[in-house]
Amino acid sequence: MPVWLNDLGIVSALGIGHQQTIDSLNSQPSNTLTATDELAFCGRATYVGMVKTLPLSATLRTYSLIDDAVAQIKPTLEQFNIADQRIAVVIGTSTASIHEGERARIQLKQAGRWPQKYSYNDQTLVAPAHYIAKQLNATGPCYSISTACSSSSKAMISARALLLADLADVVICGGVDSLCQLTVNGFDSLSSISDAVCQPFSLTRSGINIGEGAALFVMSKKRNQGSAVAFMGGGESSDAHHISAPAPDGSGAEQAMRAALSDANLTAEAIDYINAHGTATEQNDAMESLAINRIFGNNTPVSSSKHLSGHTLGAAGAIEAGICWLSLIKNDCLTTLPFNNGEQDSALDEIALLTSSFIKPLKYCLSNSFAFGGNNVSVILGLIDEQL
């Protein structure tokens, strides 16, 4: 049974809100990512998907990202006129406000005391969900999901479960993550950070760029009178191949995509666009192209948006589902989807990778999110008649 994604609040390196995000997708600017030497321990410059309205010196940037997203969806939520106890919150995150702790420890070492407004509670993984619930006076079920890069996709599937179990009438679901030293240096220790802007599926790909952002959906069984996209279904798998590397045969990714198609009662041929996980690491792109090829051949347009947004980790699933949502909603505006502008790696299994602007009316989009430990999620969004 589909449920409805009635509105989207989105903020990332692409911009704040629908129009800025669409404009960046359309124009494909080369400067959405920012080079900084403030995060890597070795002091070298790395490209990150930083929200430019928030300098790295800003405190509690996770909450600022949430504020930007909440402001966008608040009018739609108010239209529902739902009792507070029937509004749930499910949020995916992998870092919460860890950057606050990183800076607090520096002050402790230098000044012998913690910052005056520092609170360890801001670093707990449930903190973003609690913050959103407080901002919206939501008193229904409230929790966070943290499965690394698949967190917010899982939050969307979990939100639908709450609705179908009649535990809520509306669920605010999505994800948020902010830049911090932990993730930049953690991925750097795995030799996964690119020194340049990442190039998913390209011959010269050399790793990822860490990003930040937030995407929040207003999900309900009832369709709002305004614009709405159906959450058609989701598929999950766990290949448990390795703590940080995906199964090289793509079996886990394939299982998640097939499960999503089955859940949505759709065939592979029905999907108009795939937003790939597309991290631009050697192993991810190889296994994902293999899995996509086995299901879709080279017939379905595929691209990754991470060369524009960076890899936003716990927020990635929701932000990239948000890109699909915008592409579906703005069909009549001929939105151009993100494309890869590098030379495609011919050693990869053949997929219909977008290498130029793509303009086509869309009905169904699939978005992939794959995480550490082989935690794989695929979600499908679509435009359907309400009676279906």
C-alpha cells in the first residue's frame, strides 16, 4: 500500500529549499563542493559538500540544518490539523552533533574547561529526532535510526510501518548529518577520500567527498491537497560481507532493489530513473553497476548526485530520495537530473549512465543507499492516482 510524501524540506551543498536545489541540478555548477583544510588531521585540503550559509565555525550546525528543513514543511504539516500525539518523528543520522564534541575537547585541553553551552546530549543519535519533535510539538513515537549511509532510507521505510500500524497519522521522516572530523578522517583512513571532486562511475574515480545536509518529508496515509508523491515501496538487505566493503558480486544491492520492486508491485521496466548510491569508490561503483545491470540492463537512466552534494552519510538516502521527489513533482518544469561528466569506466558492467543532460517526464524513480556492514536499502517513489 503506498503512502504519501506530501512535502519536502531540503538543505545541502546544492542549496536551501526546492528552487535552489533544482537550480543546482539544472545548471550542474562546478563549485557546489568546497575545499577546506579545517577537517582533515593532516591539514590537507579536502573537498566537502558544505552548506555555505553555515561556516565551519558555526555551533550546533546539525540543529541549524534541521531548522532550515523544518521551516519548509511546517505550513504543510499545519494544514493537516493533526493532534500532537498522532505526529511521529523518525530520523536517520550517523553523526548527530559530534563536531560539537570535537571542538569541546580542544577547549578542554587548551583552557581546562568545557565550553559553557556544551552538552553531551547533543551528540546522542536520538538528539536530532528529539529536536524536531520539540520544534513541531510532536508527541507521537520519536526515534532515530543509525545504520550509517542507509539510515534515512530506513527511516522512510520505518515511517511507513508506523502509519500502516496506525501508530501515527503523520510521520516526519528523513535524515540529517553535519560535517565533522570523525567522518572525514575515518574515511580518509580507509583511503576513500578523493583529493578532487568525486566522479561516480568514471574511469578516474578515486573516492568520495563527505557532505552534510538534511531532508525531511511529511509522510501520511492521506494525500495533501497540494503536491504529493507516493512512497511506493522499499527493500532492505544485509549481505554482511565486510565491515566497510560491499559484497563485490553486488548480491546485497541486487536483493534490496528486487525487494523494493516487489514491495512496490512494479517491474524493472517501469522505473524511469535510478539515483545510484554512486560513491565514486572503486568497490561501490563496480558492485552497484553489476547489480543494476542484472536487473535493469542498460535501459534505465542512472546517475549519482554525490559530485554535487557530497556524500551526506546518514542524510544521503533522504536527500537523494528528495532529488527524486523534486524531479517527479517538477515534471512540467523539465528538471534536468544530475549527470556524471567524467569518462565512464569501460571495465564496469554496462548501465545507462547519464553523461549529458536528461529531460524526460518521470513516473517512477528508484534510489539506492548502501552502508557499512552490507546494510542495503532501495526506495521507490512515484506519481500515481490516489485511488490506487
